[in-house]
Amino acid sequence: MPQLTICRSEHFNAAHRLHNPDWDAARNQQVFGKCNNPNYHGHNYDLTVRLTGEIDPDTGYVFDMKQLSDIIKTQVLNRFDHRNLNLDTDDFRELNPTAENIAVVIWRRLRAALPAALTLAVTLHETDRNFVDYYGE
């Protein structure tokens, strides 16, 4: 059976601050620049979720896109959209919410909610020019 990849794109808005509490203000500013603003800053994130697997002969689907949309909404959008990631989410209370860490957290949340037989990858665009791909553990 052929392997295909299906993709679902979503969008969310969130604020964050990049900061290492073990460093002084000068070091945080040197490393994170304006992303270390103590009053936070926001992004319009674009997320693409990719599932790879075989086509189910009964449905013709690799995975039902409506189910995928619902899982993304529950696991990602409802938790992160219009939130301050540092202050409003348990996921980033102790974890620096870099694009890399956000992508890993999203992947782990989705992985737990999806069939193990499907290969999962996520792409998170923080800006039009800055994005990360995560293919899993």
C-alpha cells in the first residue's frame, strides 16, 4: 500500500517572552534581544501538521481531516490561541517558549492523541521568514 502525507494548516496568536531565569538581564538581552521584552511580545503563528501513512481501503483516507482538525483544536488552539504562553499555559511555565520548544510541545500533544501507526511532523512558522520543522522523537 502506498504511503501518503496529508497536511492540515491552522493559525493561532500568542504572546511570549524569551528569558532564562538563570541569567542576568544583560545576558538575556544579549542572547534574546527584543524577544526578552519584560512586557512580552506576540506572534501570528502558522502551524502545519503532517500525517504519513497508508490509505485506509474502507474510507480512502490516511486520516479523517475533520478528526485531525478537532484534535488540533483541542490539543493546540484551545490551549495556546490568544494566550500569553509564559503566564497562561502550564506547558511553558518552566520551559522557554522558543519556536523550537513550542513545536516540540505541539508535537507531543498531538502524538498522544493520534494513532501510533501514523508518522507525525509539525512545521511552526513564527514569522514569514522564521520557522521550525519537528519530525519527532
